[in-house]
Amino acid sequence: MSDSLITVVAIVLVAGLIFVVPLVTMADRFDATSQAQVEAIVSDFVDEIRSTGKITQEKYNKFKENLTATGYTFNVEMEAKILDENPGKKTSQTAKDKIGENVYYSEYTSQIEEEINNAGNGYTKKLKTGDIVLVTVRDQDLTLAKQMKQFIYKVVGNDTATVVASKAGMVQ
């Protein structure tokens, strides 16, 4: 009786490993492929902003379409650090062409979206040389790989995003 019970348990474990391990591996590979795609999309978007110094409604919508094409739902966070030159203050730097210190103020996703959407089609948010753009995307979906990892390891957390990409750059 004991030998047959051990045999049944062994068969169940082997069957589970034969089916579960490849499924988890494939799900992880899919997430890794999606991660690479999202990083490329974010990098292209930020590089385009850096080189042109403009954020248009058309570019932003195309960016969001490209993200949606990966099959995930993303939370997009943008920050534009705008260079505000303040020549009224004295500086400790010895550059003769610079009178004061440079200060950055930030505009965030909701402000940028409101600005490019309210102005209508063809509106451009212009950035100048020295401005910094930061774009971060985080998936909101519970992917198959995350579901399996949570089931297998009993890991449940609030911030379990698998596909995350972030890129920053200074406008040229």
C-alpha cells in the first residue's frame, strides 16, 4: 500500500513538473519579450522628444498606440523638467556668460496631457535646450507569469509590475 501511494504521488509530481515548469518558462519569456519591446518604444519616444524639442498630440497618441499593441495596459508617467534661468541671483560658478543659477520646475503627465489635448490638433508643447524629459511606463495587468508566480510562491504584493520601462533625456 505504501509503495503504491508513493508511486501515485511521484506520478502527480512529475506530471505537474512536466506541465507547469514549461508554462511558467514560456510566460516569463513572453514578459521578457514584452519588456524589450516596451523599452524600445519608450526610448524611441524620448529620443524623438530630445531631438526635436516638441511633444505633439500626434506623437503622444502614436506612443500610446504602440504601447497598447504589446497586449498590456500601461500607466504612463511623464515629467518635463523645464529650465528656468534666473539671472537675478549671483552664482558661485565662474562662468562669465552665466549671471545667475539655473532652476528647474516640473510639469507632470496630467499637465502635459491637458496642455496638448486642450489646444486641439496640431498643438506642440515646445521644450528648449537644457529641458529634461522623463517617461516611465508600468504595466497594470496581472500577466500569466505574475499569476503563476503568485500561485506557486504565494507572493502577493501591491507593486508587482513585471513590465516597466523608464527613460530620461535632455533636450538637445
